[in-house]
Amino acid sequence: MATIETIRKPIAADLEAFDSFVAENFSAEGELLQEMLTYALSSRGKGIRPMLTLHAASLHSANATEATESCGEERHTTKRTYLAAMLVEMIHTASLIHDDVLDSADERRGRPSVNAKWQSDMAIILGDYILARTMAIGMASAQYDLLSYIGSAMATLCEGEILQSQHAQRLDTTREDYFNIIYQKTASLLGVSAALGALSVGASREEVDRMRKFGEAIGIAFQIQDDILDYNRQNNTGKPANNDLREHKITLPLIEVMERKTAEERMAIIELVKRCDKEEGAVDELQRIVDEGEGTKYAAQTMQAYIQRALHLLYKYPDSPYRAALIELCAFIAERDR
């Protein structure tokens, strides 16, 4: 089974340098702000986004070295790549802090969320501080090409949040709506993570675009797998099963089932979703409907199609430890249970 450790191995030294780079750039004078900042940055999770950036940079550095050896040119992972990785990771970190406030979430990765520990108003300020500090560092570095990607990604994340909230209130999420939401909320930033890695080492426009498409494909697969795990009551995600239903979020496993139902049956399912935040029986009934309709099975098939799309893009590169690690990342996303 694919593991994060094997994916990290080829870029272990770069990840260590990246962590030092983040620590150097994210410190605050105020005692409380520093405490909050340290707490938020100490639980950044698997670090898939900076890993993706560093692997994409290394992949294109290796290719560039081979292609330009005869003219004495080389491209290496540098502080520009660490800056790119930091931009995507800090945007992601701030967005999670804000998400927890919006969802009134008390936990994040098995420990109290920032809003549970310091209240929502302080959590919002911390998220805003991380965003402001990130952009200030980027502007001071004058890496405007990297910043243009990040600015667009931030706007897309906000659009996705509003779109998801709108459809959760209306309970009218279609397949098209669902894919728009997960592209904006998850896939777009993973696409930017991979694209920035390539861009940071001077890859061609075609290579940067290929990496963006790769990141978006695994991002969509990642979110579909997340939504599948939400219907697994033995999941290891640290979140209660069926949490999406309680928040009135209609995701792909349920959409797969609804598309195979009559109009009358679909209306009955929507009525159940309306009651999920108050009635555990409604949650149980929808879990049964998805299980019997094999919603997670059909969703998994769609997820695998995106994994195959991502692999197809990787196979355009010669074999290297970085390509192998990104292939391993695809397997990890498809197999993960947390």
C-alpha cells in the first residue's frame, strides 16, 4: 500500500528546508498571536500541497538538466520553489481555519480547532493574518508570476465555498454542481500547487499547464475519495461518519444513487436530507439507501477515472524518483482511509 513516507522520501531534504523556510517567515511579535500561529502551523496534516510543489519542481529540474547538459545550463529546486510551496500551503492553512469557523467545527485532525481553542473571532483574525503575511512575503520577493497564480486560486476557493453553501441551502446539488464545487474548493489549489512547482524552476508553458492538469485530476480524485469515506462508518478520518449529510451536503455517492431513481424517489431522498441535522434516523436511512444503491462503488469508479487521467499525464515524463513518487501519490489518494 502506498504511504506518505515513500512519497516524501525523494524530497526529504527539500521538505526539511521548506519547513525551516516557513518557520523563518512566520513569526509574530505578540505573544498570543505567536502562540496561535505556532499551534495552527504545527498541525498542517499530510502536507500534500507542498509535496506536490516540490516534486513537480524536482521532476522538471531533472528533465531540464538532461535536456540542457550540452549547453552547460542547470535548474535546481531553490528558495523560489520553497516560496511557491509556502504560498499554496499557507493559503490552504488559512482556508481550513476559516472553514472550521463556518462549520462550527470543534476539532481539526484530532485536536481542538483554532476556533474551539480561541473562539471564532480570534480564529478569523488568525486566518486573515496568515493570508496577509503570505501575500506580503510574496510581494517582497517580487515573484509576481507565482503571485498571479495564487491570487486566482484564492478567489476560486471563495467562489467554491459560496457555491457549496448555496446548494446546501437549496438541496439542489446536481452532478455538474458537485464537480464545480470540488474543482473550486479542492482541485484548483492542488492544480496550482503542481503548476507553481514547475513554474518555479523555469519549466515551459506546456509543462506548467500539464502539471496544473495533473494536480487538478488528483484533486478531484482526492475529494471524491473524501466523500466516499464519509459514508464509511469505520473510517479513520477523525470525523464522524455521514458528517456531510448532517450539513445538508449532497455528494457524489448520493448523487450516483439519485440519478438512478424516479423523480418521486428523488424528492423523498431530499426530504430525508432536510432532516439529517436533527434526526439520526434520517441519516441512517440515507446511509442504507446509498449502500443498497452502491453509491460508493459508482463514485469510486469515477474517482479511478481521474486517477488514470493523472497517471496518463505523468507517463509523458521519463522515469525518475520524482515521477515514481507522484505515481505513488496517485495510489495513496485512491487507497487512503483517512
